[in-house]
Amino acid sequence: PSPFGPGGLRIRSSYLLQAMDNHGGEDEMVHQDEQVVQSWLKVKRSAPSYTQGPKGKPLHMSKEQHMEPAKEVIKGPNELAKGEEKWMSEGGWFDAYPGEQYAQNTVDGVAAFDQIIRECEEKGWRRWADNGPHGFHPADWFAGNYPVGGMQDGKAAHHWTRISDWSGAIQLFPAPVEDHEQTHVGRVYQGGLSNYYMVEALQAIALRPKLAKSLFIRCDCQRGIYVVRTYVNGVWNFVVVDDFIPVDPRGKPLTCFSEYFPFAVWATILEKAQAKIHFSYENLNGGYAEDAIADITGGAAGRFLVGAVDSSRLFLYMQALQGECLWIGRVREKACEAHGVALARHTPYCVHRVVDWEGRGFVQLMCGAALPQDGALNMSIPHGLWARFPERTAQGFIWLGFEDFHMYFHTCIEARLVNSDPRSTAAPLIPRRLPDMVPPWVPKRGIYEELSAFRDGEDENGKEVPDRVFRPGRSPACFVRVMEAPCEVTVVFSQGNKRMDSGRKGEARWGPMAAVRLNCFQRKSGSDEAYQFVCASNWLPRRDASVSVKCAQTGILLVHCQIGAGPVQTISRAIFRAYGTGKIGMTAAEVGEVPGDVPPEPEPAVIPWSLYSADKISAPVEWDEQEGVGRPTLVWAEEQGGNVQAYARETGDMRRLAKEEQDVCSVQ
């Protein structure tokens, strides 16, 4: 169910998503039993209480110790500050219970896969085609099934073909090398769509092989059945797709594809799953890489200007968080031109490692180009650094001194994997945190999640109600109670997925959304109305905004949404998500303007744990229609161009041939 479903749900929750014991030799899933008693939340925790062993590692505990529950009581709404309970009940928000979403999503996906397999066996189908009532057909290349002058002047794909027709040795991912752990799954190339932003997201995910594999619940490459996990409107869902893809007259795929295509098809299938969710391939044109990563992994994403942060500070920041973050670098073109440094444009550079070697900082990047371009900056890289790690230039990897990275890269897109299976997020051969940093959330405690949704800004027909939508002067906010310290807290604000809404109506509408900036404040101790500013998020006209802080003490945070001026200034549907490495509670609210800032305390209890506000802008960034477009590689059939009758005839033939193929398989 979606958080935008029936209202009236008033369940407070703070649950342990998943925990893992790496040091005991076995992965363990730790669950919670939860009960809501009136306005109080009593949590019966079955999480193990670790004790320190040699070198600070937690000791493995027996099953008897794991099963001993520890009862705790969390303060209810009547103990919150004055006014918070009123906002919760009158602001149009309802608190959604996240539940065991990830695990339940896996169970549902496996059940759907087993049902399709049984259907194929009963009907004698050699391969499966997605021809059901909610299937994704060749006609779905365009939004609304027919060209209306939208994508690439209304021209259609030349024809569609099955990936399984190209080779009998198809698999999802390339086979790992036997002599070391698999550290990546290859480069991803842009196809005929203007969705470079999604190629960036997939390239970053390719550096986490376990994360990429966790996105597929089940698959049968020979039958062409793929069950893909995705995150939509605050809920984990699964999508079932087949292996039909559009190609150009030369037989080249118009979708994105892995460098090992057609023997490794993971990137092509993930893109098709996103196209099915948004009802057409055309609806994927243009966008922000942050939103694509959030849709695929459920994480929290943002961006910061590399030059706005001191080089030494940025190195320590990225070195500390590289085990739980994905980074995508975008080239500073003017600096490259001024110094004659040839770095590839319209090519993703994804950070793989940040290491300290012989007293200097270095960063390893994966270049998404077929021929990696390093601008001759790797000439000063020590030979021992190349020999220490298994990746090579032929695989797309380059090394740069961190000073060069700081000079020749302009923007860094960051994604925090707060909502994925912890077993899949760890980067190979990378320590989780530095020894002197705050203990990591895996495997020690797990992640707590809170979720609240707002849907009162629309009527029953999906139209905005002017008196109930959020707008400048009537902005949403949330209070986050930190009940354990030290604790890292990440808050994400998401608007309704308008790209999906337009696809449902048969339209392809890539456009701006309300520009929202999250301002995080810390409630000053001993006061109910005094707040101290901590940090802010980006201020972009995109769907999501996020902010992260580190809390040294328990207390209350206020996260306020500031809606800026722009072509869109209303929000009719919204979701607040909060994640904490310790126990947290969240109450969504409605406030007006940004609260007044008070002088900072000598030793602040809350500090920024993200660099999104390093640029210190005072107005929202203007929407750029070329954001995330890139350079599509596309060859169209001359005879196809914009002919609606020919396109309709071709797509009808494709559906008929797919049905005839199933009938022939049944006879055989």
C-alpha cells in the first residue's frame, strides 16, 4: 500500500530495519515486535546487546542471549512540546507504519515470480511475454502509445527484439574473477534516450555489486522473466518485466546497456523497470540523478559544490563516509579547458575509493567512457597504489590526486544508502569508518525509520485544492526527537511523483517542481521556542530534498521546508522520511515562516553531517531543461519518422507476433 492511501492512520513507529553480525560469521536478520497502546508506543526489542571483544569487535552471542527481550517505553505525544500534538492532528498528515517493507517486498516478489513460472509450465510457454492487462508493450515506447511530437520528433524505435534471441549465455551480471572479490559490475552506456541522469545513477550502483544484485528479487534469463525491486512514494515495490527491448535499424539497443551486453543485462532491465513504472520510455527523458538513485535504492540524495569545501575537509569527509555513500562527479569544464586537461564530458565519473597513501590523498574513479580519460593526471600516481587494488585502467578505473579532483570537478552528487539491505551496501576492500569516528550503524545497531505522508492537497479527482496545498507562507515541517546519542539523523522530504502521474495520463512531462530547501534547527535546551540553525539542504526545483546531522546529545530537531519562488510553488502531496542510527521519533507538522535563529551555543550538540549547504545560496537554483539529458546515441529509420499509422501497425504486429510465439510454444 502507498502512504497516499486511506487516511486516518495514526500509528507511531520507530523500528529497527535490519541488523547484521559480520563478525560472527553469519548474517542475521533482527526483527521487532511492536504494539501501540493508546498514544504510547511500547517497543519490545529483540536486538542483541553487543559487548566489546578484542580490538573493539563485538562478540558473537548465543541464541539464548539473542532471544532475551528488553522492554522500553518511548514518550508519547502528550510529552512533546506545546503545539506539536495540535499540528499533528490538524496539519493533514498521517503517520505510516513502515513495517517490514523490504522483507515483505521480497516475499511478494518471489510469489509473483513463482506464479509466472507455473503459468509458463502449464501453458507450455518457452518464454514469457508481458502481455497482461498491466503489461509493458512495444507501444509503450511513447507516452499514450502514440507519437505526439514529444520524444525525438515523434520517431519510434525501428523494431523490438528479445535479448534472449541474441545469445544463449545471458546472465544478469558478469561473472566475478576467481582470484579476488567482485568489486564492480562494469560500465554503463547511454542509449537512445535522453536519460543521462539514470546512466549516472546506474554507474554509481555498479560499484556496489551486492547492492546491484539485491535489486533483483528473482529472474529467469532464458524465459525472459525479471522481478525488480524499486522504491516508489515511500514504499518498496516490485516490478515484473520481460526482455523485449527497442532497437535501431542496425540492431543496436536504444536503451542503456552494460559494457558486457548482451551477456550481462542488469542495467537494461533496471531501466525498463523504471520505464514501466512511469508508463513509457519517453517519460524517462531528462531528470536529476538524485531522484533516480532514490527511486532505485530508496536512499537519501543531494549534491554539493566541490570548490565550496576545503580540499582537506572534503577528503576527510569522503574517506569517512565512502563505505555508506555513492558519489558521482561532474567535470569542471572551464578549469579543464584552461589547463588543457582532457576529461570526458557527458560521461559519469563515479567515486570508488578515497585512500590515504604515503601521506597523500588519492581518489579512484570509474570513468563511464569506453576509453577512460584521465587527462594525463595519473602520471604522478605511485605504482604501489595501483598494485594495492585489483581495478585496472582497461576496466574504466583511474586514480587522481585529491587536489586534482578538487580542482577539476565542479559538482558532486551524493547518495546515502540508508534504506537498503545493510548486507548489500558495504563496498569491497573499504573500511566502514575510521577508528576515531562515531561507530558505524552496521553491524552495531541498525537503522530506525519514521514515515509520514500528506495527501490532503488534492481532491478525489486528483486536482489541487488551493486552500489545502503547501505554498510559500504555509510550509510543512517535522519534529524529530533523538532518544539515543550519539546518533546520525537523515531526513528526506519528497513531493508526489509527478512524472508517474503524467505517465498514467498518457503524457510525457519532464518539468520543474516546487523548489524546496530543508532547514534543520536544534531546539535550545531549556526552551520550547528557541531554535538554533544547524544546516540546510540543496535548493533545487526537484522532487526530493534531504539533510543529515550528527547529534552528540538527545534532544529535538525541527526540519522546516522553505518553498522558494519559481514556476511551481505548490505541493499537494508529500512524504517525510527520517532515518537514525539510534532511536528516533518523528511528528510531521505545519508551520509558517522559518523560525528565528538564536545565537549558537559554545559547544553545539548537533553538527552538520552533509555538505549540501556549503554553497550558501540565498535563492533557489533555476530549472534547467537540459539537466540529465546527456548525449543519446540514436539512429532512426527514415521510413518510420513520425508516421502514426506505420507505428500503430508495427506495434500491433509486435503484440500479435508475441501472442503467436506463445501459442506455438504451447503446441510444441
